[in-house]
Amino acid sequence: AGGVVHTDVLVVGAGPAGLTAAAFLAEYGVSAITLTKYGSTAHTPRAHITNQRTVEVLRDLGIEDRLREIAMPAELMGTNVWATSFAGVELARMMSWGQGQDRRADYEAASPCEMCNAPQTVLEPAILAAAREREADIRFNTELVDMTQDDERVRARVRRRDDGVEYDIEARYAIGADGGNSTVARSLGFSMEGATAIGSAFTVWIEADLSRFVEHRPGALFWVSPPGTNVAVSPWTAVVPHTEWNALFLMHDMLPADTSDQAVAELVRAGIGDPDVDFTIKHIGQWDINQLVAERYRKGRVFLAGDAAHRHPPANGLGSNTSIQDSYNLAWKLAHVLRGHAGPSLLDSYHDERKPVGRQVIDRAIKSIQDLQPLAEALGVAPGQTAEQGWAAVDELFAPGKAGETRRAAVLNALPLVDWQLNCHGVELGQRYTSSAVVDDGTPFPEYTRDPELFYHPTTHPGAHLPHVWLQHGTGHVSTLDLVGHGRFTVLTGVGGQAWTEAVAAISRETGIAVDARTIGLRAEYDDVLGEWTRIREFDDDGCLLVRPDRHVAWRSRGLVDDPAATLRGVIASVLGKP
Ligand code: FDA
């Protein structure tokens, strides 16, 4: 067998990164083929925390409502409980992901979207359906064997796993979205920075009705530490509330553990803590913990996205989120280059923008695991103890007297450190890009007024994500984010911005590049009824923002300029690398 199939973009992998690329490339009218060596999307739950930026990406794709139907909503995600077991003693509790009183307003103000809990078994089929509705060519059971490239093209050798037939695919560009064991990265010699196999963990997918233990304290994560076991920590995630769970086990010193069915069943039984509760183990998966990021995200015509580019533990839940956001950054750039609207240098901005995000995510995840240590010490249940020692520590924690009082204070002191894992809004939303696809306006980024990891600081500075504000349109409400995206550039101006709107119309006509113009202001087309946009926008009524298809600000002008069309034309050419 043989033959060569031609396409513009080859996407290797159909996990969160690959499916997102497939869907957006199809949406933008790019010819692409997406491969996955497996016969289906994820067969185990894996990543689940879906943050606001990711839901915004899926809103752009038009599937936010669908996601809401299948995912566990934010209001049920908030309570984090540390306990000896589900049926056992609750040791500590904190509110996460903006569900606590102190953070709720921050999360609500930052986005039109709420977070949700959507395991990959639920999330991937939703993105796959969106890709298929756009007629994306997605080939299951098709494995990349090897990839090479020259100046003109990428050539991939692939094998159909059902019948063993091999053929070649030639593409102008390729995306390696093939996960932590990336064949693309290996074939093309991408090098990784960091450390491999710094520890080991395993996940267990469990069917067990635990409703009666959690209904009064609903949350996406229960941290279970049964006294007398070798479990360092085991966060259990609700897969189907509250009857299916995905438990991640980090053992003492992150060493590999006995994952025989019997040993795992014992840990699960201890974690539930009630011998009368029936459970079924649906899957056990062992994996290495890495702390790796690709040195370069681009090599010639090939890009890495998702776990192929960054590998880290699940603390902060950023794995699949970052993967989806990588592809959202890359897809519009490829579409513009392939359409001839942008120069190939636009594609360099993918590395320049996303590598710092990958680096931050990895470092944050590792630090977040370390930051659990003071809490673990204060709670006093530790691996290596006998059950008696563990229970003695629990008894002391809640007993009257100096020792208990000191430990209770230590618990309350240690919990805020976990905010950097569970309320880390700045890391979730606050990406600020510096690259050739952003034109600086000569002002510095505003100084952070609060901790930049914990708090999202909205700004319209070039490189930042467009801030969200609700606007009134007719009698409906739309987000500023809804005015942009859809693969198009958008100029947002104010009541005095007629000249910008005219310039946009002229540029779209001349260049064929899709640029929209929208006016936001008091009694304008998009009515800033509460004045919130005017307060946050950082430019005047006759100024404007140029927003990219991925909703990041490309450029801004505080006020009107002499020749808006010439200025805007120059800026767009610069962003697209096409002078
Ligand atoms: P992903 O790994 O999802 O997908 C890779 C794709 O590439 C698959 O479609 C595969 O078939 C395809 N592929 C690979 N090699 C190929 C080849 N040679 N040819 C063709 N196709 C190929 N994260 C988190 O935040 N919380 C969690 O609890 C967990 N739990 C977890 C458990 C386990 C067991 C794993 C392995 C991972 C996690 N993760 C996680 C990490 C999370 O799952 C991960 O960050 C995302 O799935 C990354 O998405 P990608 O799309 O990049 O790769």
C-alpha cells in the first residue's frame, strides 16, 4: 500500500489540544487532517478542571451551552474537604475556584463564563462533535510512525492500525498534539528542558455512590488521607457527581506503589471509609510525573501543542486547559498564513507567546505540590505512621489544650497557601504576551496591584487578553468577548470613533482580511449602560483597540490619530508580519 495524501495542516493527536486545533482550523476553512492512534477519544476521565479561559474558547466555538449540559457546574465544585475518608473525620475545608465569599466577585467580574468540571471523557466528545459539524477530517486508529520536514513541506508516515496499511501525508504545516510521549517531538528532535520522572502517581476510576457523604459539602475535589496507609495525598475528583470518581494517588515520597487490583481495592476501601459501600474499579492508570517544557515550540513547519510541549503534575488543573489554549493561539495564525494574509514570521509568535505560559504552568504545578506540605504537617496524618499514630494525631487536632490549639492554628495558617493551587485566578486568566504579533503602544504594562498569580488584573495593554464587561445590545446582554473572536480581527472604538470604523471598512475592502469594527459607549450600538467598559478600557472615546482573533489585544490608540486608515494598515501589517 502507499500513496500520498495532501493537506495544508496535519494535526497529530486528538486529545484536548488536537481536537481544539481540528475544530478551529475547520471553522476557519483550513484544509487539515487530524490523526489519533486510538479508536476513540479519551477512555478515562483524566483532566477535569475546566477554567474560564477554556470555557471562553469553547464559547467562541459555539459549544458553551452544550458543555454546561454535560459538565458539573461551578457552584457544585467549590468545597475542598480534607478528610481521613469520605465516611471519616473531616480534617479541614476551604473554598476553591472563586466559590468562596472572598473570591466570588473576582471570578464573576473576569469572564462571561463559569468554570466547570468536565473530565476528558465528557469534554473531548463535545469538541469532537464541534469539529465534525465543521467537517473536520479526523482519522481514528491512525498512528504517526515518523515525520520529516524540509523547507517546503512536512512528510508523515502513518499506519492504519486496523488493517496495517501505511501511507504518507504531506502537509504545509504540522501540529504535534500527540501528548506526553510525542512521536512528533521525537522524530524532529525537539529538545525539552526540565526533569523527567521526578515521581510516580496512579489514578483509579471508581464507581461508587458517595452522595450521602458529599451532598452537604459538594465539591470537585476531596483530599483523602486514611491513617495507617502509605498515601501522601489522594485527591478524589467527582467524575459523575457523586457516583463516579477519579482518585489520584501520590504515595510516600512519590514512589511507585503496588497497583495490583487487590492493593488498589484496599486503598479505595480505606478512602471511602465505610465497608458497606459497594464500589467497582473501572480503570487503574500508572504515570510518571514530569516537569518539562519544550525548548522551542516551533521547528520549521512543525509546532508542538499541549502535553507534547509541556508536562507537569495536575496541581492547579492546568494540563488540558493550557493544551486547548495553545491550539486557540495557533489556529488563527496558521489560517492567516495559509490564506496569504500573513507572513510566515507570524508563526514565530506562537513560541514567543505560549512557551512562557508553559513554563509558568509547570513551575506553578510543582510549587503547588510543595505548598501542600505545611498543611499536611499541620493535619498530622502522614504516610509511614501506624494507624494508631495517625488516629492519635487526628484526636489531638480536635482536642482541648495547648497542643491541639497550636495545631488548629497551624491548619488555618497553612490553608491560604493552597490558594495558589485552588484560587489561582491570575495564572488561569492573566497571560500577557510579548511578541511580533503584538504592537507595543509605548506604555508599560500596568503594575500589579495584588498578587499576580492569585488575582487577575484586567488591562487593555497590547498583549493582554481583552477584559470582559457586560454590555447591553438592544435588550440583550453581550460580553465584550462576544464582540471579538470568530477568526476575525476586531477594532473596538468609542462614541467618537467614527473615523476608525471607516478606516476598518476601507482596510477590509482593500486587503480581504476580515476586520470588524464595533462601537462601545453610552447609548452606542453596544451600550455601556453601567459605564464599566469606560472605566476599564484605558483609552478615550475617540481611541481604539485592535483585538486579535484569539481575543488578545494587538494594539491600542489612546485617541484619534491623523490618518487612522494608514496607522491601522501599518499596525495590521506589522502584527501579521506582512509589510
Ligand atoms: P493527550 O495526551 O490528551 O492526547 C494525545 C493524543 O495524541 C491522543 O489522541 C493520542 O491518540 C494521540 N497520539 C499519541 N501518539 C500518537 C501517534 N504516534 N500517532 C497518532 N496519534 C498519536 N491533567 C490534569 O490536569 N488533571 C488530571 O487529573 C490528570 N490526570 C491524568 C491522568 C493520566 C493517566 C494522564 C496520562 C494524564 C493526566 N492529566 C491530567 C494530564 C492531561 O490529561 C493532559 O494535560 C491533557 O490530556 C493533554 O492534552 P493533549 O491534547 O496535549 O494530549
